[in-house]
Amino acid sequence: MKRSVSILLLTLGAILGIAGPALADGAETGADVHVAQTLGDRDLTIIIRRVAEVPGPVHVDVVTHVGSPPGEITLTLNAAGAATSTAKVVLGTTPGFYSGVLHVDRPGPWELAVDEAKIPFVVPAKVASPWENATYGGFIAAGVLLFVALLAAVAGRPGLTLVPTAGVVAAVAVAATAALLAPSIPQPPQPGTQLDPTYDNINDPYQRTSIADFSRPPVNLVPSMQGNDLVLSLTDGSSGRPVDDLLVHDNAFIHLVVVSPSASLQHLHPIRTAPGEYRARIKSSEQGTHAIAAEIARRGGGVQLLRSSIDIAGTSNARKDGKADLATEIREAGRPSTITARFGKRDLQPWLGMLGHMIVVGPITNSPVNAQIWAHVHSMIPPTPGMPGKPDESVAAYGPNVPFTYSFPLPGTYLVWIQVERNYEIVTVPTTVEVPTPKGDR
């Protein structure tokens, strides 16, 4: 009997020793969603904080920037086309964070309306994976069988311990195998990123899906002016239907670059007003043909750059440009060049998830509309001890140097704009770059 008890205790030790790592395997509950929005005359960042429990609160931060007028906005949560929760947020004259709290009652696809802007997002469900169920189920079964075997051993009937002991070993083997193989098993398609979200696939992401190809056709862009608003109509290149599957890419659904005839830049983030329809208020416009480029990421379709132009019957209104010391090392076309903007102080804030942005348009001959090259280059946030890995705009501790590396593909004159955020103001520094011809082509 002592031998049987010893074997069972060793088995118990093995269970406890293996069970520890399996406890770390948990379901993701989502992350904060950051979405830049050009809402009328306001440039806002909407932050939908991760939902910790369902039913539960949804905390929404609204970040205002210099030039955004104060006033009241309405936050509304919609599920299945019906409003379920509403909150008012009063935006003050001081730029910064303003908050509202709403409530969700279930996981699934949701829509946050910020006045007329509509932001789709997903409230995930906490769903255990099959291998997680196998791990915990195996350990629970092993524990029950171990208890049965111990009772048989204590009762002086060692022969009856063989069957439950064998069951303990089998249950531990199943649990250990599931725990060891879990990290290497591919995750199912994620609703909201790879898969169109529905209540069914969010609550059961491991259900079988008949979709094998998640690719999407290119998007057609048709711009138009409605008053002072630039309206973008996005349609599927195959079916012609409205495109309503854009992903939040670098903290925005659309990064819209508008360049005026006199080379003035506007970097806007249109709001979604209906499926396939986005709009943004054009500020400080001038009369003439403006070049536009819209950077998007479609679910299953990757990042796309859509280009067009629009005639604006405006009046010239000069924009205020920022200043910075620029250190440049411009090499011939096709080789990496470096441009470093120096802003003097270590007080820059992340904007759109980055330390800085550089917009490149060129080579310029007679108009930006005819430029062959459009690029959006990032300066990444450096890892800093004691700082969060993904800081939001409340952290003002970066810089003063903002470096960029870019290979200009063609020789010629390029228009370049560098953008950073300081004191909740978007600072735009324009410059011109002359890219020489490669030596072998001269």
C-alpha cells in the first residue's frame, strides 16, 4: 500500500508541476482603439478603452488639439442598428483629454457614434480554446481519478488503484500534450481584423468557416465637394458595392493627404458617415486643382494608396508652418537618405502612434497632381525605460530629434513635410529636397 501511495503522490507532484505553465494561457479581451477623426472643424483622437467585462462600462477619451473649437459632442453606442447607451462630453478651450462613459451588454460588433461620425469596433468575448479546455479538463479528470485511487489505497485494496492510476496518467498526458502544443497551433481568423465580425464568430471564433481566401479587391475612390466638405466615395473594384471593411491603420481609417496648387499640405482623417462614405472638412483652402491621396487598409486586402484630384473653388488662405532645424543626407535616387528634424526640447507627444510623420510628394514638374511618387514615412517611438510600450498623447517626453530614412526612387525635386505633435498642436514643417541622379546614369 505504501508503494501505491508513493506512486500516486509522485503523480500528484507531476500534475502540479505541469499545471503551472498552463494557467498562463488565457483569452485576449481586446485592446484600446485609437481613431483620429477630422470632425467638422475639430481634429480629434477618439480612444475607445478596452472592455474589461461584459456587461460593463466602455470608457471613451476624446483628445482635442490646438485649433479645435470647444463645445458639446454626443457619444452613442449602437448595436444591431439600435442605440443602447448615450453620453455627453463637453470639450473645453484647453486642448487635451475629455472623457465619457457608456455601457455594453454583450460581446459582438458595435458602433460608436461621435456626433455624425460612426466608428465600428468589436467587443470580444472571453472564449476558451479547445486545447485550453483539453488542458484544464485533463487536469481536473486527473485530480478526480487521483482522489479515487487514494481512497482505494487507504482502504487497503491496492488492486483497485490500477485503473484510476492509469486514468491519471492518461489524463495528465492529454493535458500536458495540449499545454505544450497550444503555442504552436495557429489561431483562428480574428473577427474584425481578418474576418467580417458577427455575433456568431465573435462568441465562437473556433467555429468552422468556409472562407479560405480573405483577400479583397482594390478600392475605387471618387471624391466630390459638398460645401466645405470633401466627400470620399469608396466602392469595391469587383462588385461596385460600398466598401465598409476598412481597418484602423496607424490610428485612423483613412490618412488623407491634400496638397494645394501652392504646395500647402493638409493631413486629414475623414469620418465615416455611412457605408463606403467618408468626409472631412477642408480648411484654409485655395482655388484650383488639389492633389489628394488616401491611404487605407482593407480587411484582408492590405494597405492601399488611392490617388485622385479635386477642384476647389476656394480663396487663398495661408496656413501657419512650424519650424525645426533640419539635418539632411540626401543620396542619389535609389539609395537611402536620412532627414532629421530637431525641435529643441524633449517634449514631443506621439501622434497617430508615431513620433513623427514625413509626407513625400515628387518629383515635381509643374503641379503636385502630376507627381509620380507619394510616400508616408514614419519615425518610430523609441523604447524608453519607465515609459509605456504604446504611449498615448498624454505622454510628452520624446525628441528632440525626429529621424527619417527614405529611398527616393527617382531624381528630381520633392516636396517634403514633417509633422509632430507638441502641446496638443500638430506642427508641420515643410521643406524641399533635391535628389541627384545616380552616378552611372549621368
